Amino acid sequence: MESYSWEDLQNIFLMQGFAGISLFSVLLLMGLGLAVIFGQMGVINMAHGEFMALGAYTVYLCSTLTAEYAPSFGPYYFVVAIFIAFIVCALVGAAVEWLMIRRLYHRPLDTLLATWGLSLIMQQTFRSTFGAREVTPTLPEWLMGSYSPKEGLDIPINGMFVLGLAIAVSFALLLFMYKSSFGLRLRATVQNRKMSGAVGINTNSVDRLAFALGCGIAGIAGAAFTTIGSTGPDSGSRYIVDAFLVVVFGGAASLMGSLASAFGIAQAQSILEFFLEGTKGKVATLLVIVVALMIRPQGLFPSKVRAH
């Protein structure tokens, strides 16, 4: 193994730490969406990665349309595209819940198979619509470049932007879950579905809105993903395993747990993949998570949920 001085190691850890910011942001947004769908509703959504890809493709369409019909709007389109990606994915998610998921509650294996089939359908739809080649939207100039606080340390501006986006979405989701009437209804439904229905809560509507919310957040993750990579039909499937690891490791129904585990997994992967060749860094990260779950199977932040 190559030897490094203490100063070199400091710079490496700083550079790889900042390099992991973008991955952390995407994993956090993916994990937050899954924490709502899987943690709060008990639905194993294997198509969650495809909703991320749908959000990324939505940004690409917005970029193409802006360049063709409103080039003067180019510096501002990306922020609007993020909201559009959220809305598109939320609407598609609501339709999926109404057409398919609502018939499969309390049947986790059936939801796994059904959403896996949905992911294949969505991948083929992307391939037929956009082609098999990966596409990249034109990003505004203010997202390009890097900030150098000192020599040898470059912080990518797009990484800082998606970090700010992830933090803003996390804060908004926490407020929505704990300060809004819908969040109260959702948490009540999770705690005791029968009692919630008895006191007048429309649990079917709560389920549909929660699934749409989770898919919408995945769309925002897709918008963030366009700043760090190109989008292809199978882009979402590359992140679905990591997203489930974030939720399971953090605690299935814990938003704070998703934040902590996303940060830990992203930073571990970024730093270990620098020192270890190939996929050894990813394997080492997975082994650490497996050992941690053997010691603490409830995750980092377990939550107590009553039986329905």
C-alpha cells in the first residue's frame, strides 16, 4: 500500500469527504422517500429507483425544452425543474398506489414482486422513449466549477447545492410530518390503523398521499442526481440497494436514522473506495453494515410501532 504523510492523509480525507457530499445527498433523498413508503407504510417499493430516474428524465426534458423554446430562462430553469420533477413523480406515484398498491397492503412479498415488475416496465418505457444511451441535461453555469478554500482542496459547487437541497427537503419533511395535520394522520395510521379509521381518518387517502410523497421525494433525488452523473434507463436500479440499506440501517421508520445512515454510508464508500481497489470499498462498507445490524437489528434509531 502506498504510504502517505499526515498532511496528505488530511487532504485525502477532506477531498473524499466533500466528494461524498453529492452521494450523501442523493442517498439521503432516496432514503427519505423510502422511509415514508417502506418505514411508515410497510410497502417494499422495488421501483423506487425508477422514480428517481423519472425525476432525472423530467429535468432533462425541462432542459431540452428550455434550450429550444426559452433559452433566456436557462440560468433559472433548474430550480423550477426540481419542483416539476417532484410533482410528476408524486402524481405517477399516486396513480400507482390507486391502481396497484392499495390492493396489496399487508402482503409484503406481493408488493415486492409487483413493484419489481413495475420497475422493469418503467425501465423499458425509458428505453423506448429516450433511447438506451445515457442523457445529460445542460446545467446552469452557476452550478459549474468549484470553490477552493485552500491549495489542494476543491469543493464542487454542485455538491454544495445538492447538499443544501437535501437539507432543505429533510427539514421540510420533518415539519410536514410533525407539524401538519396530514403528518399527524399519517403517524396515527402507522401507530394503529383500526383506531385511526374509527376516529374518522380516511386511511386509504393517507396511504395514497404518503406513497405519492415518497415518490415525489425520489423525483427530487433524481433531479439532484443529474448534477453528478448522466441518466440512463437503469440509473435508478444502481441506487435502490443503497437506499434500502440507508432505511434499514437507520431504522425503518426513522427520518433522523435515514439522515445519519446516509451520511455514514456515503462517506464510508467515498473514503474506502479511494484506498481499496475496484468494488472492495463498497464490499467493506456492506460488511460493516451487516455486522452493525447483527449487533443492533432494529437499526440506529428504532421506533416503537403498535401492531395494527
